[in-house]
Amino acid sequence: MHRRKLWLCAGVVFAALALAATGSARVNGAGSVSAAKAGTLIFGAEQGGGPDWCLNLILDVDCNAFWNVVFQTPVIRGAFLFTPSFKYKPDLISRYTLKHNPQRVTYYIRKNAKWSDGVQVTAKDWRFTWQTAMNAKYKDHIDPLGWQDISSVKGNGKVVTVTFKRNFAAWQQLFGYVLPQHALAGTDMLFISTDWEEFRGLSRTIEQAVKPPYLVIDGRRMIPDYQELTERGYGYISVGSVYMAPK
């Protein structure tokens, strides 16, 4: 167990995807079945790897940016999607307004935007994302470009306004991911475990390393005693499952 790059207790992080060890891909399911019903795609990422590799969008200084985009965009959404036609398309938002003197952007979050546990996406998540990016603890791990130009993030419910200290041309690149404040508040973005015995439930080093309340993300669905974790006050989410709140 070591503290290096990530806040997730599960080999690969954040994205609920399983990576094979080789540069290949296969689908579990009959070849004639449509893509929507074919099952689980297992894809081998050739570039990157090793015990310190991570797929954490937030730690953009440490982690592999290319695979982050490929694997996490379908999982962790943001204000906009950058389309193949090189245009920004609203994603978690229905619309926005841009004003100047000072530069400020008001985002109107979709009414049906929810996290997997049913909690609504709100202005609190926008504010938490900015505060996380600007946390001094992560200054050597998160690129502050753009984030440091923000003076405030204010709003309630489904409307949030981001005000800048000075004009920032690439403002649409910010909030490309939005973090769930209710699930991640209090977590350590720099925590990663490479203790495979732990992932198989053969040790209790999660409890020794981090105390609840804490979110455990099982990127390989290898922790069999997850219910005991929730009973001890940990939040838990695994591949293809909904968030389980601590009891």
C-alpha cells in the first residue's frame, strides 16, 4: 500500500472499466448480437501501465491524459462534450450565458441530470470541482491553468455562475468533468492501493489506511466484502453498479 497518485482503492481508477494486459479487444457475447446487447467489452491499453499508472482525470499532471479521455468521458460527464467536428456541445447543461466585465459564465444544469445513486447534479458539484482543483494539497498534481483565474463559483440548485478574475479564452475546457460533491467530499485524491491481496478481500488494509467517511471505488470488482465496508461507514461503488452509501 502506498500514497502516490490516486484516491481510489482499485488498480485502475475512477472509470468503471476493466483493462486487459495486452493490446487487444474482445466482447463477451455472441457475434451476431447487437452492440447494445453484446455484453462487456474488454480492451487492452498498450500505452501506459505499470504499478503507478492511473486513470484519474483530476490528476492531469500525473496520469495518462489520452486514456483518461477515452475511458472516462462516458463515465464522468461535464458541462460540454468536445465533438469530432471540433465543437463544444452542451452535455450536463441545457444552455449557458457568457458575459464580460468581468467575464462570467452561467450554466443551466439539465433538470434530469443525476448521479448514478439518484442524487441531482447541482451547483454544489460545480463549486466542489473548482475547490478540489485549487486545493493546495494537490498543487503538484493538478494543472491550475484556468482554475486559478476563477474568482467565485456561486449558485443553488440547477443554476451556477462562474466568475473570472480576468478573461480566460479557453473557459469551455474547464468543468469538462464535474465531481459528485456528496460522494467525494473528504476523500484523498492522492490515495492509491496496489495491494492485490486487499482487493481480493484477504486483508483489511483499506481500514488501516483510510478511515470513514471515505469512498471506495472498486475498478475491478474484486472486493467481496463490500457490504462490511458500508457497515463500517465507507461508501462503495464498483463496475456496473450504483453507489452504495455508508450505513
